[in-house]
Amino acid sequence: MAKKAQATWGGRFSASPADLMLRFSESVSFDRRLAPFDIAGSKAHAAMLAKVRLITTKERDAIHRGLDAILAEIKAGKFTWSTALEDVHMNIEQALTKRVPAAARLHTARSRNDQIATDMRLFFKYACAALGEKIFGAQRALLAVAESNRDVLIPGYTHLQRAQPVFLAHHLFAWLEMLERDRQRLSAVATQANWCPLGSGAIAGTTLPIDREYTAKLLGFVDASGRPQVTQNSMDAVADRDVHIEFASACALFGVHLSRIAEDLILWMSSEFAFADLPDAFCTGSSLMPQKKNPDACELLRGKSARLQGNLHTLLTLVKGLPLTYNRDLQEDKPAVFDSFDQASLCAEVLAGTVAGLKVKRAACAAAVADPALLATDLADYLVIQGVPFREAHHAVGAVVRLAEKKQVPLNRLTHVDVQTVHAAFGADWSKVFDLHTALSKRTGTGMPGPQQVTRQFARWKKLLA
């Protein structure tokens, strides 16, 4: 049954929406978390209206006091939210108007369209910084593990097959690189968000003499030199959801990185690898098998990755084909964004906690990296130094590997006579290739896992994560 016309926009209507429509269309159940940003925007808007003399300074001050009181109630959990008032904006505005008569002037020269666009951009600036800090914490935990195990060597893998030896720290630094790109992406999203849409109105601005640049400065939408940054097209300002998509994309890619890191940790914890043990606090047991210790935190990090990708897909699908400018479909942009922020933040904390308690099993790592086959490529390089073309050297070493398998001996246990039957370029010193520390010391190029480069990377990461 329809009710009395709604005061906020109901002048055109003889009746308010049915209860079912109210339940279907309300957004306050999720957008009320924007209250601090909405109130900040309203305070700046009121200050601007006073500056251009559309309201008095006395009215501005009363509005500010009222908004501050409402924010205090919200933070204390004492504010009553009403779904009948649809969204965070109307809930706050109605509560303010009951206390401060001058608040009836607050909506002058603005629409909920530019209001929510401003709220969300303020949210993104906050969210990017907050999530970036949590990722930073995970990076520091990883650096600590690398530092305490800087002498440990492990096999590196391609196709999940042992490939070449690397320092464990080098592997962990690869994770740090991934997470650093995530932080940089979030910083880029914050930069994109740093443009103030307030003053764009519903679609075509306003005929009233507002000062958009003043509002932008009050809200911190400024460049590095403190100059205000305001959106340049009123239609685009209220229709644009690029920042939403970019933020969800950054979260989704962070989730992919989390999933890859988690998969490595799950493998390392398995009995087959046994390179590391994960902390009990981030593992669980089996309801049936008492011996089990399951890496549930890491498995959930893998699972959350799918959820973060789903949120991105939701947003991309939501805006596809929408005509300019605002359409009510866009109300559904916030749940996906908020969920991405919440889940990505939680995942970053879980990664940090899991890594902080990780114990490296040095003996198992040493046993695995002792496999001489890991230095087969170094043996090919040895032949290259003797003047053998690489393709020929590669083929020769392949034949040596096949010979070792046939004789059922480790690669470095073949005799000099054995290898010379494969290629005459193998000298008496051929087996010296299999000294791990010598092999790694030759990897001196930038980005390689040699000891000098690893030391250099430690210095770099300590500086970056100071």
C-alpha cells in the first residue's frame, strides 16, 4: 500500500512508494558507512554557500554544529537509520533539518548525484591509503622472514618441476615485488579519485553563483601544489564509475597475487615439500583425522581471490551499456566496492599474520636444493664458455641427464669418461659446476639470485619498507 508523499522529493507525486518498493530500492543498509564522508562534504558545501552568501555565516555554523552532533551519534551507535528515507544522504539531512531549521537550505545547488559521487571519491582516497598500509604490513612481515633466513637456498620451479637454485629470500622478494605493484596501483587509484565532482548537480550544474574550487580545497581535492582539482564535465562527473572499477581491479589483482603466494605456502607446508611450517593460529584440524594440520588461511586467501574478481566483474557489467548520465542501476556499485575493500583488507592482515609465524625447515630445503640436476643449465653454460654453441650445449647436457637416469646415479656422479662420450668439450673440471655457492656467485646481474644481488635487494627493500 502506498503512503503519504515523501517530503524529500515527493512534490511531483501524490503517494509514496509501496513498502515493497522501499525495501527493494533502499541503500542505507550499506551506504550508511559513507556517513563520515557525506558529513564532510555537507560541511564543505555549507561553508561554500556561506562564502558566496547563499546562506549566512550564522546558518553555516548552526549546520556545522548539527552535523558534528550527528556524526558523534553515528560513531557512538546511537543514530537511528530509516530505510524509508532511502539512503545515507536523506537520513542525515532529515535528522539535521529537525534540529537545525537552516538545514533546509543545505541542499541548495547540489543533487544527490554529485553528492554521492563526492562521497565515494572521498571514500576511495581513504580506502586506498588504508588498504595500502595493510599491504605494507604484510610486506614487512615477509621481509622479516627473508632476513632471518637469508642464507637458505631452495629450488626454484617452472611447471612445478625443479628448475634452478635460488635463495629463499629471492623467492620472497618476488612476492614483495607483486605486493609493491599492488600498493602503487592503489596510489594511482587515489590519484584518479582526487577530483571533486561537487557542484555538478544532477547533470548540468546550477545557475547559482557557487565556488566549486573553494569546496574542492576544503575537502582536500588538491594537487601537489595545493591547487584545487574539480571535474571538468558535469555529465561525466555524475555518470563516471571508472574509479570504482579501477579500485575493484586493484583489489582483484591483489587477490590474484594473494592466491599465488598462498599456493606456494600450501605446497611448502605439504609433506611432499616440507619447506615450511605455518603457524597453528592460522591453520585448522580435521574433524575426523587427528593428525591433520590444514593451511586453511592460505586456502581461504585463494578462495577470496575469486570473490574479488567477481566484484570487479559485477561493476564492469553494471556500467556496460548505461546511457548518460545517472541511472538507478548505479546504486548497486557500492556493495561490490565495499566488499572488495573489506575482504582485501582482511586478506592483507591474514597474510601478514600467517607469514609472521612461518617457520622455515632448513634441513628439508637443503636436501631439496642439493639435487645436482638444478645446475644442468650451468653445465650447458660451462660448454658455452668452452666455445660450444648454446643449442649444441643444451642438447649435449640433455644427453648427459639421460645417461645419468639410465645409470641411476645423480648427474654429478657420472665419470669424466661418461660425459666425454657425449661431448669432447667436457674437461676434467666439468663437475665443479655443481658447487652451489660457486654457481650462485656467478649470478651477478641485476635481478638475479646471486648473493651480491640478494644483499643489494635487502638494502633496497629495507629502504622502501622503512
